[in-house]
Amino acid sequence: MSRKQQFCPPLFEFPAQSIGWNDVHLFHSWNSSYDTIWAFDFVCYNEQLCDSETVTIQFAKITEPTKLLSCQKTHKLELKVTDPLTRSNQIESVRILFSKICAIGVHDVGYDCSQSNQFRCGKKCISKHRLVDGLRDCTSLTDELYNDTCSLKDRDRIKCTFTFIGKNDTKCVNLIWVNKINGGIPCVERKKKTPHFPTICDGYVEYEEIVDGEINTDETHCENWLCDNSYTRCDGIWNCRNGADEVRCPRLYCNGIDQHPCISPTDGQIKCLSISQAGDGVVDCLGGADERQLCRRSSVALIDYIVGSYHCLNKQSNGKQINQG
């Protein structure tokens, strides 16, 4: 006789309490199979609160003998196996599953999910944002089989075409799903990328869209863009072509005036160059420091940031970029 049979009843609960999500309990049996990966044999729950496809047995709660729990064999549940396969990780897998298929409380079971953003999912209501997102929330899979997703007008969806048994089906699917499978779905439209504030009018085209029949980019109408603002001022980076956002900054040279420190390419002396001469296409400072657009690239190697890049004045170099040192 095993120690389990010697000290425990044929079916017993351990731990002797809910594992933390409604009435979800773990039960062990004398007849445990040693070839199973699970540390417990049955998961029992309140069938009033949780969806269930099949019920293996019913068992009375230890704390409330008049209340019966519905139980399923652990290996028949759709539990995600985690690594390492510790008991605590297995319990967490049960919690994750039942947080999806159980209502929060008894008062929610009879709720009609009548709000415009709600969808009935078995014993509970879920947000319509969770429809067709690649994650199963309903045991019946109705959340993933929902057909009318394009009518939801959800900004986080794109229209995609699937082929199933020779028939094309178009749905508006959640971006979570599309991103998760790495674009493996042939989508007829792509989510428009929103330009990042710091990259607007920075000299590189990273975003474009057609507005009134014309192509507009994040570099369109930059003459109206205030490049000298509270976000760009005195951060050490020229956001304006003439570096107007980097003058009158606290520094050793040319402090408090509309001029930039400049090393003369002829005598190597430091001077102050007016912003009217910066970004005008004429190199006045060593390395073209006043004409920074000459050596700009959309992709610069890390070593270029560390060492620095210069514009060569030698006519034989054809004005190409060379590195310091």
C-alpha cells in the first residue's frame, strides 16, 4: 500500500482550497498514472460559472459539502505546457485557462451582454476587441469563428483574405494575430503607420499616404513645421537645417548669441558662425559641420556616431564622406 493510499481518501483535494480563480480546485487520485506529466489528476470547478464541454465526475467541496464541483481529467483540458514543468507552473496554466472560460461572479452569468462593445462567450461577456484575435476565449470557439468583424470598425484591425476548403473568406482580424504570425496572412490592406513625432521633418521619408490624390510624407510642408521647439531645443542635435534649435544654448563658445561654434578650415581657429551661413550649401567650417545634410545617411554605422563623419574639401574626393582620424 502506498503512502497516498495509507493516509488519503481515494480522491482528495490538495491544496484544500481554491487555487485563486473562483471555485477552481485541484484533486488527486489513488489511481494516478505515473506516465502523465501533470502533478494533479482532476481540475474541478463551479459549472455555474465556467463553460464545460464534458464533465467526468462531480465532487463535493470540503468546505461546503452541499455544493458539487464538476471535474475534468487534467490531461483532457487545453492547458499550455510550460517549461520548466514545475507544480507552480502547472497551477498557473490552470489559472490562465479558467480566467478565460469562467465568469467573474454569479451575478455575471445571467448578464445579457447587451452593451455595444460586448460579446456573449459561454457564461461570460467579453470585449468585441477580442474577437478573431488568434486567442481562444470561448470553449465553443465562437469568438474566433465570428464572421462580421469588418462591421466592428475597430481601428486595430486590418482586412485579410483566407482560403479555406477552396473558398475565399475575408475578415478584419486583430493586429495581435497578424503580428504574432509574422505577416503570414495575405492581407488586402495594411495598417497605416503613424509617423513618430521626433522624425517629422528630419530629412528622411519614413511615412507616406495619399491625401486628396497627392502623396504626402512626414517630410511634406516642412516649411510650416516648427523645428525649434521645447522638445528639440539644446539637445545637441540639429533639427533645423541651419541649427536654429541649437543656438543660444549654455556652452563654452558662442554662448547666448545666434551663432554656432565653428573651426575654420583654413587656419584651424575657433570662430562663431551666424546661423544665416549654416545650412546654406556652402561649407564654412571644418568637416562641413555647418552643412550637416551633406554627410547624412538614412542608415549610419555605429562607428560613425562614435568617431564622427566629415565632409572632405579636397576636390579629388568629389565631396564624399570621410571619417575622422
